[in-house]
Amino acid sequence: MHDLVKRGLAAFVPIAILLGMIVPPLYTVAVGEPVKLRMEPVDPTDAFRGDYIQVNLEAETVPESRLDRSAIEYFARHKGGELTVYALLKKDEAGICHVKTVSAEKPRGGIYLKGKAWEDGDQKVYIDYHLDKFFVPQHAGKEIEQAAAKGRAVAVVKIYRGRAVITNLVTE
């Protein structure tokens, strides 16, 4: 019987790990709040996987003036440090979300993104939300990249409790 328990655990542990990696993004897509974020892509192709967009979001570079007291105090004490932050978003009249404030404390309400932030010493804070690649249909990458270079492309993102998943890239 002892051997049967070991085999059962040996089979269960890898499955549990895989489910732990798959379920949170799927749940975010299913119940998350859809928002649009302005984007600036870099490179549209991968020799092995086809067209993709290396996504750079406008929300990833934030002026220090948008930091709240908790984030300002952290960066003042930890020069060159990295901080888990929450970027509270606000929709403009066109329906595009922009970063309103960045805090080291989790917001009690509203739509927000969770990410890792660091300063560059030039009155800017960079935030990594892990929204850096999105695969697109073959030969569509260049078109989206060109639209983004003109400020006419947005990433449609589903957000649930700070976790975000890109669901589409749209050109205007």
C-alpha cells in the first residue's frame, strides 16, 4: 500500500504544478475586466514560431510624478531596488486606459495592474507586467507594428486582481 501512495503522489504532483500554471491565466481571461492599453511594439517575427508582437505598453513607463507616497519612500530608501507595485488605471474619453497612480500598496478597488518596478534615475519608473509577447496570424505582425509606430494600435487586456492577459491587438 505504501508503494501505491508514492506512485499516486508521483503522478499527482506534476499534474498539480501544470494546473497551477494554466488555471490562473485562463480564469483571468474568463472573468477579467477588459481594458485597452496603448502599445509600442518592437519586432514582429520569430523564425520558429511565426509572427508575434514584442509588446511595449505605454503603461510600462511612468513618470515619477504618478508614484504615491509608499512607492516614493521605497525608492528613496532602496536606490536601484525593485518593488512590487500596483498601477491604478483610468479610462480616457476614447476608452484607452492610462496609469493614474502607482502604489506599493494593493488598491481596495478599481482596475489595476500588478508588476515589478524600478527607477532609471531620469524621473521615470519602468514597470514589468509580464505582457511582453503576443502571437498574431502569419504576416499580420508588420501591419500591427506600423500602426503602433503611428500611435494607432492598442492591446486589449483582461485584468483580474492585478493579473493581466493580452487577448487581442487592435489597430485603429
